[in-house]
Amino acid sequence: MSSGCGGSCASTACGRPGRWGQAEINAFLTHLAVEEGVSASSQTQALSALLFLYRHVLGTTPGDLTGVVRARVRRRLPVVMTPAEVQRVLGHLEGITALVAGLLYGSGLRLMEALRMRVQDLDVGQRQITVRSGKGDKDRVTLMPERLMEPLGAHLEGVRRLHTADLAAGWGRVVLPQALERKYPNAAVEWRWQWGFPQTRRWRDPATGREGRAKGSAG
């Protein structure tokens, strides 16, 4: 491991970390932060490498490292797109990708919150969306963007036709949360439990041989 200090660090054993003690390791890590100005992640990486060397290669302990001067975590302002920039991006999207992106922006959804929605979570009539087990494992209700109501309604009709065709072919089951399938054996084929954005290809459960559609298709 290269120390990156060019021979100027406080340790007289620079370049031979296997012989360093507590004072030398502290001096080296402090040097990285103060003199070299490395990022916090780079200093942490150097510390992790030293700890691995001592514990798993040399079979010893590096001693107390609580006095190390830690590199400052640089805080930067987030880059936020303007509404006009967002509209230009959305204007280049089509089909299901445009619907999902519209939900992320217009309803404040996270990507996986949108992709794992069930049909019953998308209430076009009430113009609302129910998010199940969102951040903090909490449910919440948010508004559906008005401009998405018509395309979402058309999309769900297409999903219904796909589900009907799957049922006719002997499939059409989805994975249900927790023990719901044992409690309600027929719920897996019910329309309201189907994925709002199912994958285009069916999946096969190797344990049961059942075939259905998985969640999460945005293209």
C-alpha cells in the first residue's frame, strides 16, 4: 500500500506500515487529512486497509486510534433540475417509461415504490395513489397527476387484457405479501392484486412450477 506522503509524514517508519505502532498509524492518518487533504472516504479506505493488515495478516492489533484527525466530509449543494428541464426530459419519453417517470416526478414516488404497485394502489377514479411499505416501512397516500389519469387508465386496461389472457392460458398468478396467499388462496389471481407495471415475460416458480408475471417493468 502506498502511503502517498512522499516521505514527509510524521512517522519514521513511513513505507513500512507492518512495523508501525499506535503513534505512527495515528500520525499517518492525520497526515492524510491535514497535509494531503484527502477526502473522508479516502482516509477511511486507508484506515480499513491498515486494520485488515494488522488483524488478518499480522494477527495483531494496531492499538487505540481514537486520536486520529478525520478528514472533513465535503458537503455540496444538490443539483436540482428546473421544471422546464424536467418537462424537456419527460417529453423525450414514451409509453410505460413515460408513465413511470411521470409518477416519480408528479407524485413524489421513489422508483421501486412505483414499480411494485398493485392495480388496487392506482385509483384513477379518486385520483390517488397508495404507497405500500414506503420509506420507514410506512404506507402513505399521494395524489395522481391529472395529466396522467387518462394514460394510466388506458395502461391499466391493457394490463387487464394481459391478465385475462394469462388466466385463459392457465397462469395469471402473482406473488402475494407475507402469508396472504395462505389466508386467501384465490387472491393471487384476482385483478386488484396484479402488478400495475408487470414485466413483459412470465416467470416460473421452480418450487411449484407456477408461472406468472413479476413486478417492475418500465420499458
